[in-house]
Amino acid sequence: MESRHGMLSGRLMLKRPLTGLVVGLCLAGFGVVNDAAATPIVIDNASFETLPPGGFTGFFESAAWTLASIPGWSNSGMSSGQATLAGYSGNPAPSDGLYMAFSDSESISQVVASAVAGTTYTLQVDVLHRADGVGNGAMVSLTFGGVAVATGTGTDNLGAWNNWSATYTATAADAGKDVAIVLGNSGMGGQGNFDNVRLDASAVPEPAAVSLLGIGGLAMAGGRFAGRRKRESVA
């Protein structure tokens, strides 16, 4: 006959791996939210490296610019365009590539996707606060169906590129609407200067699906435990 000590030891050995199984399944079920990977959305001419036909039309010292429609974007070109200020009055080079976009009073926009309910959209844009006293009048926003749903914010260091971001999770009412990036001028004075535009989309798992996975794991572990108890009783 097996000693009482031996029986207790055997049961403890069964419970320990079972406990690990239960914990592991619970973590797997409730950790799904963290597994939502961000997918980059393609943006045409995201760093403004493609210039309009004819290239730059204005030059002063080390600065060069053009007042024209930006390829891939919607703008009138009356008070916006592309430029490089590298070395001019202490301004840095563009943050990504050779050129950047600027706006004195109008918006620069691009429709990049159709909204999907339950998806979180994260917009990031590098914004320059010029070092030569022009000021920073930048405005960054994410629009759904032509309506601004999130406004970009970030640091505002003089003479440097600053990362601004805006985040929004689409609702059922947003489904199918045009998702657009809008860069422009706040109208509060100064110029808006932009580069390295990025937009990511992350699908958020339904809470019900996450809960069911966790409950299913607990039920499976409970079934195994009951089976082991039954076999012990028979033995």
C-alpha cells in the first residue's frame, strides 16, 4: 500500500503543473490585447522627396523652395509647397531625406484609407520650429469623412524637429469614411513645416473574444483536473 506521504507528494506534483497550465492559459487569453500589431498605412510622398515638375523655383543663400502642388498631396500651391532650409539661419536639414513641406496659410492633405470600426489610427509627423524667428504655426490633424477627430500634439523645441502625434479609434459610425491626414497652419502666426509623415493602424480585439478565450482555457484546465481526481479515487 502506498504511504500517505507518497500519496500527498504525488498529488502535489499533479497540482503544480496544473497550476502552471491554468495561469498560462489565463495569461494567453487576457494577453491577446497586447498582441495587436500596428500596420503601417501607405502614404504617397510621405517625406516630400518627390518635387513638382521643374523643381525649386525660389532660392536664397542655402534655402530653396517652391510654391506649387505637392505630388501625392492636395494643396493649392498658393501659400504652401516644398523646401529645404538646411544651414539657413541655423535651421536643421529635413528630418527624413532632402526636402520638407511647408504651409503659410493653407492645408496640405491626403486621403490614405477607409475607416474600419474598432481600429486605432496613430498619426506621427515631424514638425520644425524654425530657428530664424519665423515661429511655429503648424497644425496636424486626422480627419474622418472630412471632420477632424484628433489633433496632433508634441514638443516645440526651437530650431529642432519635434515629433507630433494624434491617435483615434474608429467607431461603428466611422466605418467606411475617408481617413485623411491634414497638415496646415493654425492661423496663430508662424509657418508650419513638416516631414516624415507616418500613420499606423492597430485592430483592437473584441472584449468578448478575449474573455471567451480565457474562460475556455480555464474550462479545459478544470476538465483535466477533474479527470485526474477521478483516476486517483479509482486507484
